Amino acid sequence: MYPQFQFSILFVRNSASRPSPLSRCSAFRRVSPPALRLLALFFSLSVLQLFSPSLFAARVKDLTLVEGDRDNQLVGYGLVVGLAGDGDSNAIATMRTVANALQRQGLIVPSDQIKAKNAAVVMVTADIGAFLKPGARIDVVVASMGDAKSLQGGVLLQTPLMGADGRIYAVSQGPIAVGGFLGGSGGPGGATVQKNHPTVGSISNGAIVEREIPATIVHDGTVTLQLHNPDFTSASRMAQEINKTFAGAATAKDAATVTVAIPPYFNGKSIDFVAELGAIEVTPDSLARIVINERTGTIVATSTVRISQVAISHGALTITVTSNLAVSQPNPLSKTGDTVVTPSTQTNVTEIKGGFKVVNDAPTIDRLAAGLNALGVSTREMMSIFQTLKRSGALQAELVIN
């Protein structure tokens, strides 16, 4: 594409000023002026393709999930050792788990004689994908179940991971990586420093698959695609683009499902068909949506969000309460009177008055952001404005608050 762009510019420029080196070729000298204009038009159209919507298309494999090709959840109960005093207190469950682990090694120790400060009982979770063969490795997440302070430096002992059917599909073991730490000494007069969440860790490639999960992606000669973001327009466009490659094979069943019949010349080659199917490019439609996360103060808006002309007045009310302690003491050498401590509380209310600000029609997301930023409000205040705009009918978008 880019070489065509460079060649077309060179050709037009040279044809307007002086003969190009290519025109010295006998083949180019025989081309008539109308043919040259047609050739220039062809190269110009190739340049316009650089800015066509197809450049913003996504592959079918990135927009959908093939029915049958899905992950399954695994879970297991395990024991982490080597915690250097940060493990569980002498809980019954921990002591019995340690006793059972020792018994499997041929050492019988009563559970009431075990001190478990270096060990912790944990739950181990993992996701196993379809078509993974025995011997493949998957990541696992390890989380403390008891009152352990940290899993830093711990090692997970061999833990079977089971599916919802109760069968073992993988076995996990290995050192735990914790994205945080806990330091210092607690208790009266002590201080601790904690970063992130040290009671949850992970083991990269920490589980070995022992049993393959059966999966089927072809049902009665048909492959079913499930859209990650259900949308009627996107499903219809996807079916149309697929039918351009495989005539009449695709049908949009609903906003989330597109079924594709395998052509006869792909009989016995379903994997090749799914590979070609996933490479087809589709331009998905985007819903007008604003997502607000109140916990983090994050606001995300899609490019299709629109706002009608509206006048906004936003004021902020701040209440400050200050409390001080006043001490009243009797006169020196006085035999009467007591020392009295009385609280002194002051309350101040500050209101920032805001005048009306007209926000014009915002057909694009950048104009919408510029109009709202002109109000000079914070992110938290903008959340309230979005909710009010939605109730007033001026916001043409779905508002999602988490």
C-alpha cells in the first residue's frame, strides 16, 4: 500500500514538470494521455484506501468466541510452607493439613503437637483452556484461607486441581510470587509496613495439565460464533463480511450469535476453515456508552457518545468541622477545683456558586470533553453531572456506574 502511495505522487509530479525516468521506457511512451489519466486515478484510489474504514476493522477471532472453545475453572485446597513465622496461627484446619502432609510422606505426628506458624492453608484456582494436552502448563492463583499475614517466600506443596465434575485435571506446585510485602512488627508499640495484598500470590506455569477437557467446535456441520460484545449491527456486518468469502454460509441469529455452515470443500478440514474464518476483517459497531467507576474515579466514554445543547450550573458545598480540646485548670496552690478538659468544635460551611455554562451540541468525543472541561469541575463532580445529564435527556448514551 505505501509503495503505491509514493509511486503515485512521483508520477503526478513528474508528469506536470518534466519527463520522468519511467517515461523514457518505450512501454510508457506508447500509453495515450487518457490512459495516463486513468492510471493516475487508479493510484489515487489506492491512496484513499489508506484512510478507509477497513483500516479500523478487527478480525473475527478478536471479536468472537468459537462455541466449544472455552475455558474451564479449576480449584484445589493446598498447603503453603516456608513462611518464616507469617503463617496461620495454631488453627485446627492448618494443623490437620500439616499432619496429613507428613503422613503422606510416611511420618505420623499428632496434629495437636504441630506448630503451624510457618505454614498456611490456601485455595488454589486456575483456568484451563480447551484443547490443552497433558503436560501443558497453566498459571495458578494462590490465596490464604486462614489468618496468615503473608505468603511471601512460601512454597505451595503438590495440590490437585479439580473441575466442577470432581475430576482432577491438573496438579500445581512451586514457589509463590507475591506482588507485595509485609514488614515490621505488630502489636503494642510496634509498626508494620504493607504494600499491596501479600496474602494472595501466583505461580506462573505452576500447574501441569493431567487430563484434557473434551471440546467440540463443529455441530452438525456448523460453527457458531459468539460475539464478545453483543450488538445487532455488528452481528449483521459480520455475517455480510463472512458471506463475501463463503457465499451464503453465515447467518446472524441474534445480537450475540452468528452461525456459519462449513462449505463442502472444507469437509474434514474444519480447523483450516476456522482459521480462514477468524482472519476475516469486520468493522464492529460501537454503542454510545459511558462507564463510571466510583471507587477509582475513572470515567471512560466511547467515541459515539453525543450530548445535546444544554446549560449547566454546578456548585460545590464544603463542610469543615474542626475540634480542639480546651483545658481548664484551677489557680496555683488552690485547694479547690479540678482540671477539666472541654472540647471546642467549630463548623464552617463554604459554598462555591456556579453560573450557567452553555455546552453546545457535541457530535464528537473531543468536543464533549472540551465542553465539560470548560466547566472546571473535578472528576468526582463530572460523575454527578453525567448522571444529571442522563436524567435530563441531554445525554444520548448508556450510563453504566460500577
